[in-house]
Amino acid sequence: MVFFGYAENTFHWIIIKPKEKNLMRRQKGFSLIELLIVVAIILIIAAIAIPNLMRSRMSANESAGAQTVRTLTTNEIAYSTSFPFVGYAPTIGALGGASPCVASSTNACLIDSVLGCGAGPCQRDAYQYLANGIVVAPSTVNTDFMIFATPLGPTSGLKDYCTSSDGVPRFAAVAAPPTAVAPTPSACTAAPYLPL
């Protein structure tokens, strides 16, 4: 726009330009490099957090395995008290029973049907469990028992658990679970098994 104006006895041409828009176009959103930086930061945080999460999960599985072995030990003692003519339960299935459960020497109803699945090994969460009564001659009843727990795989845990009629839960670190063969009571009380 051009204006003609008077200032101090002289005429001046005044040129007024219309308001210019921003020299740079305004951005609407993020640039590709900004998005890539954010994604890289998220990946770095995930790379740090995921191994810790897996270790925490393995530790929780191992704690659950140890607690289940303790529970099975208590239930073996309750079984032998309830059925002294049998002694300790002959299998892990004898401690359980299907719902509705009626207590007997073959189904004591002390544990649920998932853990007391039958002859064993029975799987619960990240571990498999085995419990067997042991007849020690000259007796005809189960005077000892063996409870054994092993992780389902190396991502589930790295400890085997065992206990016998002494009632002391023990563990052994394993490199490649699951362990195929459960130890005998005498092996459970020796190295590499350590009391909890």
C-alpha cells in the first residue's frame, strides 16, 4: 500500500507493506528424526528393564515352588496322621481329589486336583511336583516320603527343591531344568542340596 502524507513542509511517500507471514512455515507435528529419537530412547529403556523383569519373574516362580514344597510336606504329615495304616501318601494324587471330594486314603482332599493330579509329576504354574511314599522294610506302611519339584524350563527357574520325612525343604541350583530324575531321600539330604 502506498500513502501520500505531509510531514514538516515536505511531501513523503510512505510505503507500508502488508504484514508478512512467518518466514518459516509452522510445523504441525513431529519430524521423522524426533520420532526416531523417541523410539530409540524407549528401546534403550526396554533393554534395561526386560532382563530385570525376567529375573524377578524367575525369583517369584522359585519362591512359589519352595512354598508349595512346604505345603506338600505339611499335607504329607497330615495324611500320615489321618491314615496311619497307610503311612505317608503313596503318590501326590492321594493327597488330592476331584471336587466334590470325600476324604479317604486314596483321595485325602488335602490339596486341589491340579496339584494332586494323579501319580505325578503334576504341574502347577512354573514347576512340576512329585511326591511318593516310601516303604522301608520290614514295615508295610510308607514310613518315609520324597517330595521333589523342578522348574518346567530355564526361564521358569533355576532351582530344584526336595524334602523328605525330616520336613526340611532343600534346594539345588540347576543349569538346565527340568531335572529328569527325582533324588532319593538320602540324596536329598546330601550335596548339592542345601537347606532353605
